[in-house]
Amino acid sequence: MKRSKPLFIARQSSSPKGILGWIIAKIMSSETAGENEVAVTLLQISDDATVLDAGTGHGRTMTQLLKRVPRGKVIGVDASAVALSIAARTLDRALLSGRATLHCCDMEALPLSEASVDAILTVHTVYFVENLQVLFREFSRVLRPGGQLLLVFRPDSDEIDRDYFPEPVFRFRSLEVVRADALAVGFLEHSCEEDTFKVGLVTFLSLRRG
Ligand SMILES: C[S@@+](CC[C@H](N)C(=O)[O-])C[C@H]1O[C@@H](n2cnc3c(N)ncnc32)[C@H](O)[C@@H]1O
């Protein structure tokens, strides 16, 4: 029998709210652990770098980023206050020490100054963005010149169960479309690889701010 995911549950992935959102954000933490772990290793950063995890959700990846930058800082942003409440518990001491910061905001309007971060990681978030060029321009604004943007997403070349990931909520795109939008706003391609994880095929597209 075909699985079907009601629209309200799919919407929770795009913006977790209430008790159900809390449960979904918790589940997501283990569902997406594999590709997040690989993503952290693909960042080319010094140990004093400032890294942004855009759409951090549960914040699990931020704890790993903190290990990669023992003298640096990790900033997490997410539009969901519920997801950030989970991240805040996980990051507890790092928040107190100022090594980690969390902002509840839209990643298309970051509360960060120009050229203030060395690298940006964003995992399974681009599906929820209508116009990728708007997002990439904002990422370009806060990245220092030469800084790395690592986009991690499921490409539409994978077999995606559209009942489970309904179109109005999830926008799956091809690697070519995502790459073209990034290059159009001035990013330079650095590397691209794909691998299969619990969720399916995942693309890691690494770019540099020109
Ligand atoms: C599918 S979850 C992925 C969470 C985490 N990055 C991971 O890989 O497990 C998507 C997250 O992005 C957040 N999100 C979606 N659209 C956003 C936006 N425009 N600005 C900020 N956060 C957003 C959601 O609230 C959610 O926590």
C-alpha cells in the first residue's frame, strides 16, 4: 500500500510547530544525521572560523560544527521557534560561553552583517524556498569573499515519493537548476558529489563566494 503524508505533517518539516513539530524536529535529528555528518567534513574551515548553519532545526549539526572550530563560532538560524528550543537545550553550554548563537528568523533575511561569516552550511532547506536566487544573494551578502557555501539537498533526479513530500510544501529541483541559480548570483563552483543516505540520494554542492 502506498504511504501518504497529510499536508499538515509535510508542513511541519518546513516549519515545525507545537508538540507535533517538536516530535518531527526530534525525529529529523536522527533521520538526517548521516548527510549532516558528511557535510561537516566537507567544510574547508580553519579552527577559528565563524560558521552559519542555515535552517539548523534541532541543532545537532551545530554541536559537530563546534568541534570543527574549537576557537571559532557557530551561528544557527531557523524560522521555527520549536526547533530552536530543541537546539537551545542541545547547545546549552556553548550558548552560555558565546561560542554558539541562535536566531529565530527567515534565512532570506539574516540578522548578520556583511562578510561576517567564513562558511555557510544548509541541509535539506532549499525545498522550502520559492526563489533560490533571493536566498543565495542573502548568503553571498553575509559570506566573506572566498567563503564557502555548502548546499545539501535531495535532487529531483532521485525517486521521490510525491505523496510523502507534496509539491506545495516541497520544491525538489535538479542539481543543474540549483547550480545555475547559485552561479547567477556570483558564486563559483568548487565541488559536487552525491551519495545515498537514509532519506535517499543527497547532493553536496560546494561553492565559493566570488
Ligand atoms: C527538513 S528540516 C532540516 C533541519 C536540519 N538542517 C537537518 O538537516 O536535519 C528544515 C528546517 O529548515 C527550517 N526552515 C525552512 N524554511 C526556512 C527559512 N526560510 N528560514 C529559516 N529556516 C527555515 C525549518 O524550520 C526546519 O527546521
